[in-house]
Amino acid sequence: MATYTVTIHDHIIYDYEIEADSRQEAEARAEESIMNEESHLWRQDMEAGWTEIGEIYNDMDEEV
């Protein structure tokens, strides 16, 4: 039996509710929130997101 390392991608979707004067300002403020690592201000969207299988490597660290 062989050993494999399987990468699992867990895509979590968040909502960030802010007041802004325009779409551009809202997007800029969201980008700032990401750069400043302010995830405590975001709310996880429980209706969105997905999990999928990514790369698979064998026991010799070769992608298979």
C-alpha cells in the first residue's frame, strides 16, 4: 500500500458589510481590510463556499 499526500482546498466565502459613497470606495475599503488582515470584521457566508481535492503527491514527493 502506498502513501499519498492529498491537498484539500477549503474555499470559505465571507461578506464584509461597510458603508461607502460608491462601489469603488467599497471595493477599496475591502481591499484594505484584506491587506490589514481584518478578518474579524467579515461574516462567513454559510450559504456559499466549497471544498475540493487539489494536487496529489506520492511518497517520493512527485505529483501524480
